[in-house]
Amino acid sequence: DGGITQSPKYLFRKEGQNVTLSCEQNLNHDAMYWYRQDPGQGLRLIYYSQIVNDFQKGDIAEGYSVSREKKESFPLTVTSAQKNPTAFYLCASSGTPLLNEQFFGPGTRLTVL
Amino acid sequence: LAKTTQPISMDSYEGQEVNITCSHNNIATNDYITWYQQFPSQGPRFIIQGYKTKVTNEVASLFIPADRKSSTLSLPRVSLSDTAVYYCLVAPGGGNQGGKLIFGQGTELSVKP
């Protein structure tokens, strides 16, 4: 059963702590993405990776870091430098070069106390 | 990337046809029009994509006039389960833009019994 998994679904952290969000896909997709969504807003692109060992900043990369050591995994670290980290984080992947179709995971809701 | 404008919200009743129009006046020659659906606390789901004229799949139809400055997503005979946020996106086809899909605020569709 192919898809994208994100864990955990809910995450609570104290202010000042780094936290890593997991994203795994078994769709054999080359490209993976991280988005952030705030209440009542659209999605904003944080980082994306088109191939293993390469990634690019999106529109709101400050305070975040990623790695892409394996094709199926694209973890996102929310660092203490991120001023307002509480949000809904969505991971996506894409393997269709001629179609703007991205497959999204279920999301992780991060709350920083 | 072309900016899109769509209504913030729409109301409908079960069994009606719903048409959501999106304006994209500065669409480029190589841009495609893509629509996504998002339920609360879930990732968006690809619905349909088109370049010109009409595209139909098992879920929806997409109407694009000759000047391509707008598009209309048509949902036939909506049900309560179609209550969601619908995003109109305009981006170059070919998937070689690093996943730079811009999700605006979307249209919140509410279907009532």
C-alpha cells in the first residue's frame, strides 16, 4: 500500500528546543517537499528536494533545516531559531514530471509551549 | 508564478452543481491550471489539471476559456462530503520548477443538507 507517512500526528515541545518531523514515502518519487500551514491560510513552501543529497530553500526556510540522505525520507528539523513554530506541517512527494500533482502526507501538528 | 484570485467562501446544498471560478490574469504560456481539495487537518488532494478548453474526470470538470485568464472548477451534484477548501494553482507544467506550487487562501465550500 503506497503512500506518505508523517509522524507523529501531534507534537508538543517547549520553546527553545529543536524538534525533527519525520516524512517517509514508498512511492519511489524523486521529489519531496515540506509545507507549513497556519489556521485559515494556504500552504507555504519551506524546503524541497528534487533528488537525493540535494535540497533547495522554499519561501520560508529560515529557522528550519532538512536532509535528504535517502530517496524515501525527508526529515524536517524545526530549530529554536524559528520564531513562531506552532503550525500544521505537511510533507509531499511528486514523481510525475509532466503534472503538477503532489501527494501529501497526513500532516504533523506542532505546538510549541 | 501567476497570482490567482478566488472567492473566500461559497455555500451550496446537496445535489446542486457547484462552480468555483478562479482568476489568473497574468498566466504564462507554459502555465497549467491545477485544482486541489483539502479537508480539515489533512493534506491537500489533487483534483484536476488543464491547459485549455475542458477537462473532465470522475470527480470534476475544469473549464478554461480561450484567453486562459480564468478557470472554473465544476463539481456535479455535491454531497456533504464535498465540504472542503478548494485551491486553484497556476504553475508551469513539466514539474521542473522545484515544486513551487503556491497555495493561496482557497475557497471554503460548505455543502448543506
